[in-house]
Amino acid sequence: MTRILVVDDEETIRLALRKFLRSRGYEVDIAGSGEQALQALGASEYSLMLCDVRMSGMTGVQVVPKAIALDQDLAIIMLTAVNDAATATAVLSSGAADYLMKPVELAELVAVMTSLIQRNDLVE
């Protein structure tokens, strides 16, 4: 089963994404901060992480390279409410696979996730 980690400092977003993804058959854990995300990544294996860019404390931009250092095969999709080209470039160049705008179109999210998971399965 594909395991996904959802990282967002807004509880309603975490819970909504977890509910949606579980309904699609994924195993989903949630984290409310970058620090919690790194703890979860150190304790378990995930195929994919959905991570908010702007969070209090450690930002998503700071989480990406640390997450990849823990798991080189982790696919990361960044989520943000702010359309900022510089931030998008920063997270993509540090290892995130994609960057989606909030509110996330669920069909687009599933399409991107499916593509990344299939690509990782082919590489392994």
C-alpha cells in the first residue's frame, strides 16, 4: 500500500487531505509542522509527501532537503496558497517533484501523485 505523509500547519487542510486520500485507498499520516514531518520520515517509510510551503517554524522550503536526506526516493509535492515564482524555483531546485496551488484541484492532485508514484515504482 502506498504511504503518504501530509504536512500542513492548518489542521483543517491536513484532515481534509487525509480523509480524501484514504478514500482513494492510500495509507496517510499527518504532521502539523516541519519538525513533526522529519520525525515521521525518520520513523517510517513513505512513497510521497505533500508539504505546505509556508508554515510557522520550519518552512516547507527548509523541510525538502532534509526530507530528501532522510529518503532519496521520497516524492515531494509542495502546496501553497501564494503564487510566487521564486519560491517555486527554490523548492523544485532543492528536490521537490512538483508544486501545486491551493486550493488544490483534487483531480490534478491525484493525477500528479499517480504519475510520481508510478515513476518511483519503475525506478525501484
